[in-house]
Amino acid sequence: MESLGDHLRQRRLDLRMHQKDVARIVNVSTSTVTNWEKNRTTPRLHFLPKIYEFLGGNPVRGNATSLGEILKQYRIQKGLSMRRLATELGVDPGTLAKWEKGYHEPRGKLKELMNSFLEIQTG
């Protein structure tokens, strides 16, 4: 299993649920769940928190090692837009984008604040 849709289908089957049951939990149509499971489409960002809750976590998270990768995983797992997380962190969305892509990393006190933020949030 590699995709989120694969994991979603397997979890649903393990729990002996129907697609309509998962659709109710995530607040989408049954056809949307079908499309996710068949990897025709991928869930939009704002559905991910409910999906991860259903799955018991993010099964395709990977092994993030850099601060940028960790920030991106956190943002996606929480269903936040880049603009929203940037606002929460008190930085420009362009700066956050550069961090996520690994072009730059915060330095000094800002790096300490980012690490503290992530420690508190993912604690």
C-alpha cells in the first residue's frame, strides 16, 4: 500500500464499514470516497485531519528529517493552508514556502521558535 486511498480502503475494510460510513465521518459524498480509494483523486487539504483521525494517523507521512519537511507534514496533517500556518508562525507565506522546499532554514532565535512550536504542537 502506497497511497492514502489504499490506506483508507484497507482501514475501512478492516473495520467492516461501507464507503457511505466513511463518507459520513469525513463529511463528503460516497462517490468522493470511492474516487479516493481508487486513486482517481486525492483528498483536498481540509479533509485530511478527519481522514487521519479515521486512519489513526498519517500512514504515508514518511521520515521527515529537515525542519522544512517537518513543517510541511505538520501543515498537511492539520489541514492548514500555507498562508494560515505562516500567520500562526508570524512569518510571510513565501518564507514558509522556502523553508518547506528546503531553500532556506530559519536561523537563530527564529529557528528556536520553530522547533519549540513544533515540539508543542506535535508533542
